[in-house]
Amino acid sequence: MSLAALRRAARETVSGLPREFWWLWTSTLVNRLGAFVSTFMALYLTLDRGYSATYAGLVASLYGLGGVASSIGAGVLTDRIGRRPTLLIAQSATAASVALLGFVHDPVAIAAVACLVGAASNASRPAVQAMMADIVRPEDRVRAFSLNYWAINLGFAISSMAAGFIAEVSYRAGFLLEAGMTAVCAVVVFLRLPESRPTVAAGTGKGAPDAVGLGTVLRDGRFMSVVGLSFLVAVVFQQGSVGLPVAMGEAGFTPADYGTAIAINGFLIVVLQIPVTRLIEHRDAKRLLVVSSILAGYGFGLTAFAGSVGVFALTVCVWTLGEMINAPTQTGLVVRLSPVQGRGRYQGMYTLSWAVAALVAPLMSGAVIDHFGAAWLWGCARRWARWRRWATAR
């Protein structure tokens, strides 16, 4: 492809989206550029504070539990008080709690604040997704969600490299830097993003936020089936960060080997997410989700046969393609199935599926590897994805 063609493709990918979207996109990018806690929490607790790996695992679980607890509450707030206030509350609370985490020393206090950080950082997701659905035209939503996902991974890739150098100087500096970057996001939201929540029809009360309660969401069988399928594929994708490093370590590979293999994930998303979006945009969501399930299942399934870093990296390439297809397609599908005045609650329930997967996956993968071996884990991942593919096709 010529340089002119690449420029034209890039211009078509970013054109036609409203200015408010780009401010929201900027907020997402800045937030992920400052990510530090989720990347180096385990090293901070074990190397800097001298706690055991068991305690570090407990804190990680509490971090995930905080995200589970906040998913539904943030969704309700997004509909009830608005997208912008929910974002400001979530980002301000995240900045304050992350800064506090750098100064607490008591193990109980660290665990409690880590849970608070998990809750606050996860609370912004329903609001971001609902606001994006509000301000972007239906035909552009898959492209918008894909660009936002690209910003998340670009920011995380850069912050992960920078965090290693920051940690060598001071872990506390990393916490304060993340707090500062999150505070900048709150300022961007406050100064540049207007409220986007659809207004209630005057004099009728129709479409009021409380007209769509959590009971409405739970009784929506079609949507809840999507949430269930989202949980299945989320558990599979979580194995890239929880099952894969453990399995590679038991096979005699070093942390650097794992870092080399998993770096392919972020690299491919940064390089290929926009071209992939151009291929999948306006295509049938059901077929795309089936394809993503196949790639995820076989990508992780092939890990059972990997015997070198190169082969592990190849398997990462396979399931990363599935991830790139799944993320914008599934988020766009959730928006399509959500009533306008209930987008916050619906997005909160969808976010819950990923939060619960993040809580369950470490426990499941550890138990399977300890009792049956890594090969069983990858076989389970392939069957898990196959169930999701079968259910999606139906």
C-alpha cells in the first residue's frame, strides 16, 4: 500500500467524528498514559514492601472486587445524575485514592485502599461508553469504540515501558504520577465535555432514567445472554495476563521471555487496530463475534503445544486478532441493545461481566494449573471459547 493510500485510510478512519468524542478520546489516552498501579502493584508489594506473594494476590483480588462492586452503581449514576458528573466523581476519586495508596503502610490499610482504587477506576467505564454512544452517530460507533480501544492500548503500552524506569527510582513517584494524570483527565472532562444524557420529553415523563431500572436490564433476556457470552470470552482473554505467565514460568521460561511474548499483544493492537476496524466496520456483528471466538479459542488452545518464545508469541498473535475484532464489535452491540435512557445501567452490567471475569480468572487458572497442569488450562480455554462461539451462532 502506498503512502498516499495509508494517509487516505487514516484520514477516513478519523474523519466525521464530533469534537466532543476527541476530547473524550484524549481523556482516555491521558488516563492510560498514567497507568501504574495495575502494572506494578505486585512488584511494589513484594519487592518494595516485602509482603508475600499470597498477600499480593489478595490485594489484586480486592482490587478486582472493587471493580465488581462499582460496575452497577456507576451505571445507575450514569443514568440518574448524568455522564459528566459520574466521570468527574470517578476520576477525582481515582486520583485521590491512588495518591493515598502511595503513603499507606499498614497491610489492612493497603488492602482497603486498593479495593477503593479498583472501584473508583472502574466506575468511569459505563459513563465513558454511554457518553460515546450519545455523541457519535450509530453508523460511526464501531469505529469510535475501536479508536477508543486503540487509545487505551497505546497509552498502556507507553506507560508500561515508562513505569519500569519510574519504579527503579521510586514507586511512590509512580503512584503520584498516575494520580496527577487522572486529575488531568477530570480537568479535561470539566472544561471540554458537556453533559450528553438524552433529555426527558417535556410534560410526559417518558424516557425518564428511572423508567429503566436494574430489573429491566435483568429481565432483558437477549441482552443478558450477550452479558453471559461476554463473561465467557473475558475469562479466556484474561488468561493472557494470569494463566500465561504462570504456565511459562512453570515451563522454565523467564519473566523477560513472558514480557517479550505478551508485548506482541500491545504492539499488534497499536499497529493493526485501525486497519482491522476498516475491515469489520458495517459487517454483521454475530459473524464477527463468532470469528473472534474461533481466534481466541484456537489461539489459547495452541499454547499447549508451544515450546519456545517464538511459538508463544505466535499464539499471542492469533488471540490478539480475536481481541481486536471482539472489543469494538461487542461494545457496539451492547449500545444497539440498550434503550437510550438506560445506557448507563446496560453499560454497567456489561462492564460487570469483565470485572467478574477479572476476579474469577486468576482463581480458576491457578487451580487448574496446580491440579491438572497448564495443558488442561489451554484445553479449557478452547472449549470455553467454543461454547461462546456456538451460543453466539444460535
